Amino acid sequence: MPPTPRRSTILEVARLAGASKTSVSRYFGEERDRLSPSLQARIAHAAGTLGYQPNQMARGLKGGRSKLLGMLVADIRNPFSVAITHGVEQACRQYGYSLVVCNTDNDPEQERQHLDLLGAYQVEGLVVNASGSPERQLHTFISQGTPIVLLDREVDHVEAEVVGLDNHLAVDMALEHLADQGYQAVLYVSEAPQQSSTRQKRLARFNHTAGQLGLIHSSSLLANSDGTATLQELSDFLAAHQQHACAVLCGNGTATLTVTRLFQQLDLLLGKVGLMGIDELDWCALISPGITTLAQPTDAMGKTAVQCLMHRIAPHVSSMPAALSFSPTLIERGSTQR
Amino acid sequence: MPPTPRRSTILEVARLAGASKTSVSRYFGEERDRLSPSLQARIAHAAGTLGYQPNQMARGLKGGRSKLLGMLVADIRNPFSVAITHGVEQACRQYGYSLVVCNTDNDPEQERQHLDLLGAYQVEGLVVNASGSPERQLHTFISQGTPIVLLDREVDHVEAEVVGLDNHLAVDMALEHLADQGYQAVLYVSEAPQQSSTRQKRLARFNHTAGQLGLIHSSSLLANSDGTATLQELSDFLAAHQQHACAVLCGNGTATLTVTRLFQQLDLLLGKVGLMGIDELDWCALISPGITTLAQPTDAMGKTAVQCLMHRIAPHVSSMPAALSFSPTLIERGSTQR
DNA sequence: CTGAAAGCGCTTACAG
DNA sequence: CTGAAAGCGCTTACAG
């Protein structure tokens, strides 16, 4: 067997360039300017010849800088999460960091394991879209000086910036739109709030604002993804308020998907019964006459999260973002046109 | 300022346990069994007290095992990619590996950078869903003994397993279904093949099999995402074959999304003009009367890719998967019912 | 069953 | 402007 070609090391580059390891290290680090042009040229040439690339593991070990950010995502198959992840990733690149994305599938046990792991890889910062309540572990990061930013969901007893939608504003905008369009009775459909502060807030705000606007209102939690329980609740709601114009407000994209299926099962006419969802999805424009949504600025949110982290890691390269709470955009379509 | 609490090290655990670093290392490595029960207990206790966790950077540096797999994804916002990534991730966890996912947004330059990076982090294996033709860099990995598996797309001159759909079978199944349903003229809509071997193969097979089946056929490449050019081509196609039953076959999910929009713009009745797509999407059942698709077994594909890698990294823990080429599942809906 | 020591590939005071 | 040397936290022969 031929010997496996290995990656070349700093020592080999140094030898070939007739320089010291120190100089090569400086060349690939922040101190390239300290080297004379001729030294730089020799090193560049040697490194090019050998195809040298610094070993990040070694760098991380010695310098304490892994140049890695970690991200915990509760559900990577949710389009909203994908969009945010995309934004986070872009921003990382921009700052010269790499991102390790860990999907927890909303499972606290996977979340625990992934956090251990992120710690073991010495990530310099963490974007957390929590599944459970990983207080303990997050405190470990914080006490070691690793900055954390919470995405979309708060975590009890963890003091960290929270980047996300202005949930009160979102629900208010939705309800005001529905009221403006003449709907008088609104059913709110949401996944079970569980640990999600966002789901809790939206639900609470729904009850609050719907009351204030004088709307008849009620809510239904999605038990399983086929929404059988909600099917019943929806048809009961419509039956009970036949004399009023009824609408459904969905708490997120998953709810919108399920409810759209229910509308078809019950043969409801979109608009005649209003339908509106928080989160914009690819297909909302396609279900004729279109489903009205509240779009979240996912790219901006992802970038802001990273900016928070960078501000703490390297205050000189990034200022603290001005706002952590974002306004949604109303995308009006036929489903809220009576 | 209080001193920042650091992570504890192997040395601290060793001291507290009254043991050597070697023993602590063995405890956290593969050789725990070599330690006497009492030593194990002392180490376990000490580690627990200090909240010790081995530093993976250091492990990777010395042992050469980063326990990291890398994955290059051409477009993370494509639902098909997300589904595959999910499968890959699950499989990694199962083998005790972590996954660094890099999205290239179909940009060869980003692809280049990400590959450098993955190398710098010493990934032990690589799942590559290529954007461009990163031959050179992939060869570097291969020559260093890092196994590679290609996902969905081949890369010229790179010899590696290719995990993906059986594209010939898929196109044949689609065309046979359309022919069975009585469609006589079929337009194939695809994104521009560019570097994608899959897109090339599907297109070529379309022309081949459509010809064999005696179908009138033609194809249209999506230039921009709004599909203006294709809009024209579609309506021309329909006009030219008014006396025949016409259908459109979409080469992937993106094409299906665009074409569905075009159907609405042209006010075409689904089924009257047939529509079928490769890739199953959330909303295909919702566009009434439903869009017929060919679903890919994404989880199995992701798992298989990882299994290939693991077989090369650690032949004793994983056998070579039996098949690398997968059959799609036909999901019949109203859009192919005349 | 256990440990002392060398060394993985880097960075960073320190010295000149 | 440049380099010799110590050391980051581990693993792994080697020895007993």
C-alpha cells in the first residue's frame, strides 16, 4: 500500500520557505503585515506548492478560537426554520465563521446531546432555537463566557438576547385585518404551546386582542398532525356561529398546512370562511384565491442573531443590532376577502 | 472582573480522581474496560463533579479522529435537500458522528470555500451534493484517504459512490403513467441542467422514452424563477397540439412550483392538461384536485450515503449498503386524471 | 491493570 | 522584522 498522502503541516511549509514556524503562523493569522514582503512571498509560494491549509483543530486548541458557531434548530423540516438557518449561515460566512447546525427534532434528549457536542467542539457562540428547557446546559456555556442568543423562543431563567417576531404586533395585525375585512368570529389554531414561549404569547395575545376588538373567539390546539380533533372543533365553531362571518387564524406554518387540509375536507370556500396564517409559505399564493399571511423577515432575523453573537465575541467588528424584535409583513390574498 | 470559569481538563479530573491522565483518557475512549471497576468509579465521580467533557479539538488533533462528517448541499432551501439532510443527520447521530452542513447556494465559489473549510476541520468523510465541478478539491480529500460519497449528482472524473434516484426508472414511470392516462403530447420542464448530472439524465431519458412510447414531446428549460420564457413555450405547445391530450412533466420540485403558477396564469384546468412532477411536496395534495408526483425515499437515501462513508471509515461497524440507486413511488392524484 | 512521556499542529509571549 | 521555545488538551506506544 502506498503511504497515504497527508495534509502538509506548518513545519513543512516553514522548511520549504526557509522560514520559522512562527512566521508561517503569522502569515496565515492576523499578523501577516508584520512580515517583510519577501518573506511573505516565500511563504506564499511554499504554501501554494504544498497545498498547505492550517489545521483548524490545532488552531482552536492553542488559540482557543475555534472559529465555529453553533446553532440548535428545533425542527429543520419547518420552512421557517430553514429560512432562518439560511440567514444565520450567510451571516456566519460574512464574519469568517463556520456554522455547525444541529437539528433536535423537538426532542429534549437530542437537544441535550447536541449541546454537549457543541461544547466539545468549543463553539465560540450559540444560536438557540430551543426544543425543551436546557437551562442548565445553557448556563454552563454562559458561565464559560460563550455568548448565546435565543431565537424565536425564550428559555426560562436564561438571560440572553431573544431575536424573533414581535408576537403581540403580529397577532394584533392579523386580528385587525380580519376585523377590517368584516369577520366577526375567529378561531385560533395553534400547535400545543408546550415549551414554546412564542406559541404561548401568540395564543394569549389572541385572546386578549380578540376580546378588545369585540370578536367572538375561541382556540384549538393541534394534537396530531392530521388534526382530527381540530376538524371537529372547527366544524362546531362554524355551526355555532352560522349567523356571523367566521375566520380561522393559524399560529404558524404547520398550522396553516393542517387547516388548509381541513378546509378542503369540510369543503369550505376560502374567503367565505376567512383563513390567515402567520408565516409565509411557497404555496400560499397557489391555493386559489390565495392564502393571506404574515411574513417574517427571516434573513434579517438570522443575521441579527449572528450579529448579537459577534458583538460579544469581537466587539470591534460588530455593533449591537438596533432591534431584536421584528415586524411581520401582511401579504393580503383572497382567503380574507369575503 | 471575575476570572472566566473555564472548562475543566483531563488533568484536573486525573488529579481529583487520584489517577493518571492516561486512565482518564481511557475512560472516555474505547478502552474503558481495561480499567478496574474502582478506578472507573473514581474517574466517573471526579468527572461528574467537575462537569468534565473531553475537548474534541484536542482529541481530533492527537488521535486524528475528528468524529465529524461534512456535507455539502447545493440548495438548502429546496425541500428535497432538506429532507435528505435530515436523513443524513439522523444516520450520523446513530454512528456517533456529528455533521457539519455547508450550503453552497449553487455557487461554485462558496463550494470551494466550504470544501477548504471542511478540510481544515479534518472531517472524516464527506457527503457531496455538488454545485459545480470541484474535481480538484475532491481529489485532495480522496488522496488523503477521506472517503467521499456523491449525492444526487455525479462529478466528472471523481470516482465515488453515487447515491440517488434511479433517474431512468423515474422518467420511465412518469411517462408510462401519462401514456396510460391517455395523454398524447408531453412537455418536459426542467431547470437548466448545467453541472447537474441528474438533470441531464432525466432530460435525455425523457426524449428517449417519450420517443419510444410514441408520444409527441418537447422540453423547456426554466431560465429565471418566474418562468416567463416557459410560459410562452407552454402556451405554444398547447396551441400546437390542440387536437391531442397534453401534459407537462416537471423535472423536480422547483419546476413543479413554477409550472403550477403558470397553469394558474393560463387558467388551465389540472387534469384536462395533465401535470406531474418528480419530488413530492407538502402542498401537492392541496392544489385541487391534487398534483401527481414521484416521491423519492429521502430518508433512506440519506442513511445510505452515511452508511457508505462509515463502511470506509470503520468497516467493522457498517457493511456496504446493498443499493445506491433508489426507486421512486408514484403518488397518483387528480392532475393526471383526464 | 496502570502510568510517564512523547508528540499531534498550531499560537503566542518573549527576546533580539 | 524574525525566531526559539513553551504549551493548548488530548492519545498512544511503551514499559512495568
